[in-house]
Amino acid sequence: MISEHDRLLERYIGGEMNGDEEREFLTLAEHDPDLRDLLRAERAIISGTRKERLAMPAAPAKPGSALLARLAATSAAPETTVANGLAIFRNATVRWAIAAAAVLGIIIGMFVLSPLSAPEPAVVNGPAPADTGTTDDLSNQQPGAYSPGPDDGTAQSSPIDSAGNAPRLLTEPEQTGAAPQARARRQSASSQPHTFPLDEGDGDPVIFDNDTVKVRISP
Amino acid sequence: MSRYTLAVPISVLAESERRSVSRSTDAGDDAALFRRFLAGEDEAFHALFKRHNERLLVYCRKIVDDAGSAEDVTQEMWERVIALRARPQEVRNPVGFLLMVARNLCLDHLKKNRRLVPLSDLDESHHLQQKHPDLTELEEIAVASLDALSFEHREVLVLNLYSGYRFDEIAAMIGKTPDAVWAMASRARAQLRKIVARELKEMNRTRSGANNQRGNRPMEGNRS
């Protein structure tokens, strides 16, 4: 607990008092034995600690030979480059980032290699188109051309053989061996007569023109 | 004058500044020096040594109360700092780290060397004697009374009065706010004053008692 005397002493010692306050304080100390003793004690603390500090031998300004030898030893044998490189893994943030990247990589890898993600081959029955193009603009298409819908994902054309044997695969999933069901479906489709789901979907008109099928797809 | 330098008498500060090899001005400088030292720069170690060796040696001298042991402790402290290079780790408060190592080594030393020997078993050369012949009796009491304070209070006063660290520097070293350190030092100082004032009263009482005895003794020459 800091008393009023202590507060006055701190102000006096800290040089915070002006001339009048200082005179008043010293007068008070003359008449108050407790304050007088505290003031004497404070002066003894100041002078005693100062004298003791000055009596202490000076410390060396430079490290001794033993310390220099140790310092040289650590300088001469710095950590190897590999060790320095590995030091980055001590950082928790880096470790977490690496772990997250690894998990993300695994997820992406599973998605890419999954059989579900294999592209569905487009099957074309009937006379194969000789041209490619989108179904968005049917006016530019030649008769006998077929373009799959925009959602088929395989908007490629396939050359037609001279005998007009269709269907042909626009892609070759057999190479991947990843879609046996799709292959079976294709084979089944090739043996079936040419059909189009006229009544399915959103009712886009299908126009038959001789052997040419035109599908108009709403934008 | 800053609030954090109030409790340090100007004369003491001036003396310690004169004695001090160099005064640390910014804790950030120490942190930068420490990083450079860990990165392999020997010059940074020399700069750190120059800044803090004397002040921490003085601290150790006051804590272990033995100049030779204090030098050993300080030497070991620097060796531990150098050893950090082999296994670098993040040191956010280098001077605080230095103080922590020095403090722990001092306390270990005190624990190891704590031996209680009866005074009667010691020969006369081991008896307590005045350490500093140029100190007055009251000054000697004041200096010795530091040991009567709690370790925390004593440490703050030693770092301030003897090692010459400012209160804001001490605050950074011991991980407290400057206000908290200032208040702690103020309380410690007040406690020290009370101890010394009590001793002073005791001295005065003894002296006045001796004077009274002398005054009451009848003078031989007055008998007739």
C-alpha cells in the first residue's frame, strides 16, 4: 500500500515538484519524524545502490575465447541445405497446407479416374452425317448430317463408310475398358432399328427428310 | 520526464549510463539482432553481447551475491544462446529470453549452493563483514535490505537500479505492461524504504539509549 508519504517522496525524488512544493515538503519532513526517516532511508537507498554499482568491476565488452570458440563452431558447421529445406516443415501452417493439398489431390484423382466420369459415347443410328455442326443453326447443315444434342458431350462427327454402316462410336471407350455397360448399350442400339424418342424430352420438333434427321433444339 | 523513469534517481541513471557499455534503445533492435545471429551472423551476437552482457552480469551478481559465480552463470547463459543456433527456434522476446535463462541459472545456483552452516563452526575470516568500506552504515543497511524483499520486487529494483534497464524495457523482458512494472517498482521501493526507516529508528533508539547511559553516569571529578 502506497501511503501519502510515499507519494510525496516519489514526486520529490522524481523531480516533479516545483520550488514551492519542494520547500513545503522539506519543511514538512523536518516536523514529521516518520517522513524524515523515510526521506533519510530513500537517500540511503539511492546513494548505497549507486556506490555499490560503481564498486562492481567492469564486465568484458567482448566475449571471451571460450564463447568465441563456441560461436565459431556453430558458424563453421551450419545446417545442411537439406536440413534447412526441411526446417520449413516445422511450421504448422505449412504442414496443414500440404495435408490439405494432398487430400484435395486425392479427391480430384478419384473423380477423374472414376468410371462414372467416363465420357458417354454417342451412338448414331441411320445414315451417318457427312458434316459436323451444331444443331443451333440447322439451316447451315447439309442433308444427311446429324449432330448430337448440346448435352451429349461428344460433339464430334464420325466419317461415314461407303456402305453407310452405322452406328459408329464417336469415342472409343473400349480402350479405357471403363464403361462395359455403355458398350452393351451401344451394341444393343446398333442392332435395333433406328428410333428417336419423339415423345420424350421437351417436345422439340424432329424433322425427317428422307434419310436425314434434323433435330431442332430450343435454345 | 516520462512516468516510467520517475522512480529512478537522475544521478543513478546518469552513473549507470556512464558505466553501461551501450544502452538498448529499442526491443525491436534486439529482436532483429537475434534473428540475424540465428541466421549465422556473428556480428549480431557481438552486438547483443555488448548491449546486455554487463547489465545481466550485474543482475546475476546481485541475485547470487558472488562475483565469480555470477560470471559463470553469465557465461553459461551466452553458451545457451549460442546453442540455439544449432536448433533454431522462434524467440519473440530475445532480452526476455536472456533474462529468463539468467534467472533460472541463478536460482539453480542458489539451490545447489544452499548450505546451512552454524556461525559458530566458521572461523573468524568467514564472519560477516562490511562488503563495501565506502558505504555508510545506513547505506549498508539499505543495500542489504534488498534481500528482504520478495524475489519479484527485488528483481525489478535490481534491473532498474543496478542494471540500468528502463521500466518499459523491464516490462518487455518480464512480459508485463510498463504500468504494472512501474507500480511493482513503486511498491518495492516503498517497502524497502519502510525497512530501512525501521532500522534507522532502531539505530537512533540504540544510540540515544547509549547516550542516556553515558549522561546518567556520574563523573568521577564531580565527586567531592
